[in-house]
Amino acid sequence: MGACDFESRGFGKTVRDAFRSAREEAQYLYGHAGYTGTIAEKDSVIEYEVPKGITADDFIQLVRHLRFVSYDSDDVRLLEWTDERLVKLWESLDGSARRTIGKAFRETDDKWGPAGAVCLGHTPLCGDDNVYEFVFFGWASE
């Protein structure tokens, strides 16, 4: 069995509420039997704050394009085939932003590990002023 990367959106008052909702929807759509390649395979979530100066989408794309220099090290690098725009963005980031992205990579680069999440902000949904939209990402077994 392999793994694939996934991206899902969810809504809730907290990241946990949104995660539970997104996971339940994926289980309804793709089943509970495992190996769906979706957020349905995840049991936990870690929320990340997107560094200033980049979008949530760029954050997720950079996390997806990182790989360990060696598995004996925490050093990461961009994949060789990463597009030029992301390479320039990575090179423009300060050390703190790179560490945050590297941490997200290390924590979500496992099909059995947690999903990552970033908050896109407040979304008035069904008249509730306390609902936020989240994007979930990571690897899932398929």
C-alpha cells in the first residue's frame, strides 16, 4: 500500500471542530475501511501559523516540496523539480519562516502521522459569526 498527499477544507469554531467535520465528510464520501488517500485516514491535526509575507497556499506548497537532505539530519531542501516561483519564494524567506515550514514538513510527512492545518480566517457560515475556515494537508495511506 502506498500514500498520496491530500488537501481538504473544513469549517468550525476551532481547528478540532473543523478537522472532525472534514474527516467525517471524507469518511462518508470515501468509506471507513482505510486506505482512502484522504483526511479520513487521519486521527489528529496540528495547526500552523502561516509566516508573514506568504499565503496559506504557498505555505502548503512549500511544505509539500521539501525533503530531508538525509534522514540522519533535520536539514531540509526543496525538491529539484520545484518550480522557479517557489524556489525564489523559499530563498526570500527569513530563518524563522523556513524553520516553521520545515517543522510542518517534518511533522506531516508521514502517512500515519497527523494532518497539518492552517486557518484561512473567519467565514460567516449559516449566520454564525464564530466559524473559521481551515485547510488540512498531509499524506494519507491509499
